[in-house]
Amino acid sequence: MLLLCLVPQHVAALDGQAVQARIVQALADAGQGGAPVVAANRPYPPCAEPLDVTPHQGGWQAVQVSCAGPGSWHRVIRIEGGAAAPRVPGAPWDQPQRPALVLAESLPRGTILEAAHLREAPIGARASGDLIVSLETAIGRRLKTNLGAGQPLLARHLDHDWHVTDGGPVTIVTVLGGIRIEAAGVALEPGQIGQDIRVSNAGSGEVVHVTVTGRNKVTVRPNIR
């Protein structure tokens, strides 16, 4: 009775056929296959707003159908033949998730990546640091291998984009207690954004373990010198 009071009386209840049609459209918009398992005559509560359809737990083996209007509700619907959530090999499922980039479609070696080729999906937080998590890092770079739809994008899948070259000059940034200190150095190996490398401090000759943070710029890794 309370639900009926919250929903405008002119809004008709939904049936399985209407919910199924909305899910099919959402799957098509996301470039996903599979078919929703919905009984055509199953009743659903009214909804004054368009239904929102999102992947359930990061994958398309099920979707969550939500009504955000008055008397809001949601249902989880199984997708027969839907794609599983992306997974990095060896990463356990029972761990926190973080956003990363996965392929929205299968792509051949040599493809120059565009925004439409990629989508964001949750990946295990303890997965390899090789994961690409930023569109800016991926757009315009060439694939070194064939990749399937839904596969996480890793740095090793892409042609190198060196921000630091072996033997090249670098600015070494150290942050201590909120104080930023910069020093000149020389790279002892090449590195891409986010990669851990070794550099030599030009003044002291000390070898320092750092992370590449920009063009010819590195930051000292915490507690590692």
C-alpha cells in the first residue's frame, strides 16, 4: 500500500515484456550479447522514470534493473550468454575492486586505440600494476597483440611510450613532510608513466628507486632509496 501511495496513480505497472525490451536495448548500447531471462507476463512495479540497466558486479552475466523515481526499486536479471566480469589471471575474486580499462570489442594487433574501443570496469585492487587505468595513457597508442572483448588492457599490450629514456636527464622529486625537494639526475633505464625504475642523483651519485610521473620527471618511492 505504501508503494502505491508513493507512485503517481496514472503510472501503469510494468510487465516482463517491457523490462526485457529495455534490457535488450541496454545490452545493444553497451555492445554486449546475451539474452535476458525474463518471463513476458511477470509483473513489475510501476516506474515513472526510464529504467536504468547496469552490469551486475562488474559483469554482464546478470544486470541490475533500477527505477530511480518515486517508490524506487531494483531487480537483478540473469543474462543467458552474457560476458563475465573482466579478471586479471591469478587475481582472487574476494578482494577490493578498482576501476581499470577493458576492451569494449575484440581488436587486432596494430589497432590505434580510440575512446570507443575501451570501457571502464572494476578489477581486483591487488592486481598487477601493469593495468592501464587512464584513457589518456591509452588513447593514440598501438596494440602489440590481438585482444578480445572484455580483456583488461595492460601496459605490455601497447607499444612503448617512454617518458624517460635510458641515460637521459630527469628531475627527481622527493616529498618529505609536505616539503617538495627537486634534484637533477640521470636515468639508468627507460620508463613509462607509472613504471618503477632506477636513477642516479647527479649531485651525490646515489642510485635512487623512483616512479615515472611525467616527461623526464620521477618521484622517489616512499621508504625506498
